[in-house]
Amino acid sequence: MTASKDLFQHHESFKVNAFHRRSFPPEVFHTFLDGLEKKSAGLLHIRSVGQSFEGRPIRLATIGNGKTTILLWSQMHGDESTATMAIADILQFLVQTHADEATHSLLSSLTLYILPILNPDGAARFQRRTAQGIDMNRDALTLCTPEAQILKRLQQELKPQFGFNLHDQELSTVGTTKELSAIALLAPAFDPQKSDNDVRIRAKHLAATFAEAIHHCVPGKVTRYDDTFEPRAFGDTMQKWGTSTVLVESGHALKDPEKQVIRRLNFVGIISSLFSIASGKYESADISLYDNLPLNGKRAYDVIIRNVKIDHGRGKSTQLDVGISYQVDTHSELPPRLVDMGDLHTFVGLKEIDGKGKTIPQSEPRLGMPFEWEKYVTSPA
Ligand SMILES: [Zn+2]
């Protein structure tokens, strides 16, 4: 089973059901890893590579014994768990199908090093930052966090040829359309000029491979992430250190609050990319597929209430749309805020609510301020 269409179709048979919600304790993941290691008859190795600031274990899973080395890491932002769920499914797939010719050949060409839940303290709280309050994706140079030190040390020790930097992105659209971005990809720049070298070109081939693999699952919903050089970020730094790195940003789909649709895309995209690296096919992936991906746009809000009446008092009112943001992927602790009002027909709401016949008093909605919208309209199931 190497075709991306087959992987998409058969995902359910490899899906680890312990993870059906985005938030789960890191210990549950470790229990799953231990169980799979036992079942794998020596194929999968789990070892501790250090501890988080609060002493939670950070563990590396190794599978395969090929000469091409690949490092995958997820959840350096504690509330970005979509790829971690997919990693469970990917490991399950590799163990279950290891005797198949295709998987056998993959595991003898590649050695996969997988670091799921790099920020377990953040994951335990389902928050972006580490226990020290640091965004570890801005800590690749100063290394104030033990978690960043571990990631750098592993890169230096293992010298992986390829890297998968796995995240969840803010709610984004496909350019200026109302289509939600399902996944955004980036071959990060290693300098402010966004130069190319062999390392980054390989990453671009890999990003094109990934995009091609998931295109048929979500046509037109794969985007390109902003490629502004960020010297403090790990993707950019890994590229500089010689690991061809692709940033995979899990996006959104309608009616998918637990991101199971996006998890499946990660499963398909990552396994397809691994097969393609193993066979060497990725080298012939057309870079223009990646270059021509539409950029991420900002035409979406978490909630849009349509055609609701704002009561100004003294018999005056306005009918308009109201946009509300939870910023769930970046600041999960914040209450919902009112971020826009007026004609929002060019925007899409992750949740769309018909506000016809409902009224909000003018005293309530203030731009930029917390807004308890559920006091005025009921949320659909
Ligand atoms: Zn992130």
C-alpha cells in the first residue's frame, strides 16, 4: 500500500482510537508507545532523551535501519496535537505492515527518529508555550528551554538528512477565498534573502511531494506558509544546520473540531513522503507544485453570526455580521473576542450561526474585547 489514495482509504484500519480528541495527556501517548514497542517484536525502539522543565519524559521512537535518516518532531507547541495523533497511526501502520514488501523496503532504506510531544508540559495544559512561558519555536538559538536543548542535541547527534517540523496553524484560508486551508507547507528559508542551496532545494522537492500526495484528498485546500526568515525558529535553523526540513502546519476543515480529517491528511502526506524519499522519487517532484501553492490568507473567523440585529436604543438598530475569534491555536487560554463586524460575506466562519431574529444590545459588542456571544444566540450542535 504505497499509493496515497490507498493510504487515504485505509487510514481507519491503522487509526489509534486512544486519540479521538485533540487534548490528551502525554502519559496516554507513552502508554500507547510502550504497548506498540512490545507488539513490534524488536522493530520499534523507544528511549528517553531527556526531561521537560517540569520533569516529564521526552522520548524518541526509532524504527527502520536504513542509511537515510529522518527526524520528525511534533507538538513543540503544546496545543498543536494533530500530527501527534497521526504519528500514532503512522507507527501503527509501519508495525502492522512491516512484512509487506513496500514497508519492508521503506524500513531498510530509512531510519526514522520520531520525537512526539516535544513540549509535554504545554501538552499537559493544552497550551502553546512551555512551563517556563517560552515559545520554544523562538528558542532555537538561545536554548533557554530544556526541550529546545534536546531537539538541537538530537539534530547534532543524528545529523538527519530530512526533517518534518509538525505544527497546527492559526485558522487560515486559501489566499483571499473563503476556503479553509487544510494544510500549509513550507520549505523554510535559512537566510533573510530566502536563498536556495541543496539542502533547501531537497526540502522543496519534499514539500511538493507532500502537496501532491494530499491534493486529491482536499483539492485546492493546500497552501504555502509565510516564508519570511525567522532565525529563532527551528525549521529555519535546521535548514541552516543541513537537515532538509519541511514545516507541516495542520489547518482546519468545517465540522472537524477534533481535527480528525486533518490527522488523516498528515497520515497520508507523511507516509507518502517517506515512501518517496525511500525510493528516491521525491527528487523528481516538480518544485513548481510547491512554489505555486496559494498563500495562507486571513478570511476566516472561529465564529461568524450572520444578520444579527445590534440594538442602538431609541428605536435604532443595524443588521450586520459579527466575527468572533478564539485564537485556539495560539492562545488557548483567552476568552472569545469580538474581532470584526459589518458585511462579512467574504469571510467564512469555522462555525456559522444564523442570527436572524436575534438581538445584541449595543452596550455589549466592542471590537477587540471579550464577547460572550452565547448569551445572545445559541450555538448549533
Ligand atoms: Zn506551532
